[in-house]
Amino acid sequence: MKSGPPPAYEIEWHPDKIVFMDIGLHIAKFNWPGAPDSIGPTLARVAAAADEAGFSMLSVMDHLWQLDWNGDPEEEMLEAYTTLGFLAGHTSRMTLLAWVTAVTYREPGLLAKAVSTLDVLSGGRSWLGIGAGFYAAEASGLGLPLPPAGVRFERLEEALQICLQMWSGRDAPYEGRHYQLARTLNSPQPLTRPYPPILVAGGGEKKTLRLVAKYAHACNVGATPELPHKLEVLRQHCADLGRDYDEIKKTVIARLDPGPRGERADQVLKQLAELAALGVTHVQTQVPGVQDITPLEVYAERIIPEAAAL
């Protein structure tokens, strides 16, 4: 490889943006009553309410079909970066990201440009969420690339290097095994300095968690009984690479339902406390009934302030 970014452990972290524990909102279903006509107005209303409620992040899936564990493939699903641009115009505070981009769906130069554009237009509120991808039926159905896992992980590392090089202000060529860029020009640069933080998703112990330690500001691993072990694996990768484990934001994505009127708010707080005890510093949650807004108000009044003190 002829060019690449500085080592990832030279990343500047932004401790002023870390709240322990903070909560984000993940919107993964759009099959609201009256869809598709209702999707735009409802999404705008939900986003504004979540921003006001104190959620720290707002994310959507980078999928074009609904995942089978979350509904039927035929359900309404929005393209992620178009949606994030829309959400930027209806919020003013929350971080915005795709949770998470499948690396093979977009060429890395285009991906870096999309995240840069979102960061500029949102006033510096963009993150890059990225992973190796997995949804074979979606990819084959729409003619998108999904090569074997080993190739996807090689492409994931090269994509991270390309994004970092483009965000560094250097426009030198990039020569990788899978990607070749003649000039990594990126203008305008993101407003977030030195560049938008990176979240790498997945719990693979040999490849994914090592990529987190090498390149990312945040990990995303499953909220399963294996979580403590996965974090210990990440800690060891950090030690091997000379990276400060404590500067990496530990995130999980979970469905935490406070109930339509907050009747399960105490249960949600208990779940958050258990995750915090394991070292999790951020939970991205899909809230049932989010279109009714009331659950977001419950989070604002009873959950988010308590969670920040965990």
C-alpha cells in the first residue's frame, strides 16, 4: 500500500461530547399508519421531539429492505443517507449516523463524501457508523455487492483508511488491494475536527474488535451474556496496539420499552444500570410506539436524567 492514514491511536477524542451514560434513538421501522404519505411528517415530528427530549444520537439503519427479525422485507424502508440529510434539517443538537453502513454498498470515496456533506449541513453533527455488512437477500435482490466475509473485512479496513485520508486534507493517491483512488480530494472538509468520529460495529474477536482498537472512536457489540468477554478482547487489542481502551465509547443497541405511559420506566433504568456496570457508556435504543411521542417524553422526564448519573 502506497499511502494511508496516520495510526488510528493518534485520533483526537472529544471528551466534551461523552455523557455517561447517554442514550440515543434508533429508528428502524417506518410502517406508520398512513404510510408512505405519513412517513415524512411523522419522522420530522419524532426527530424534533427526540432532540428536545435529550437523546444524544439519532440513527437509522443502512438497509433498503426491512430485516427479517424486525418485520417483513416488504415493509417501508428508507435509504439511510437521504434520510439523515432530512433529519439534519429537523434537529439541532443530536449526532446523526447510519447504524451502520455496509462497507460494500458504497465506494469509500463516495461514503467519505456523504458523511462530510452531512457533517457540514448539520453543523458538525455527523458520525461514521460502519461494518462489514451481512444481509445477503437484500444485496442479491437489488444487485448490490456482498463478497465473502474475508473480502468484506479487507474492504472495511481499506474504507476506514480512505475516509481518514480524505478527512486529513491530503489528496494523495490511495493504492489498496481492493480500492484505488487517484486523488483523495474532499472539499469541503467536515466541520467536526479533526474529523467525524467513527463507530465500527460487530463483535468479531479477531478482525472487527481489532479494527475498533486501530481506527474507531466507538464500538458496538451485542447486549448479550458475551458482552463482558467481548470488551475484554477489545481491551487486549488496545493494549497490543498501544491504544487507550478508556477513550473508546462502548455502545450497544437495544430495544428498551418504557411503556406507553412510562409504566416500565423503572425496568428500563435497571437494564441501563446493568449495562453501565459492564462498562457500556452508550445505549442506542429502538422505542416502541415512538410515533406517538409520549414514550420520548417518558425518556426525557424519567430515564435520560437518571441514566446520565449511572
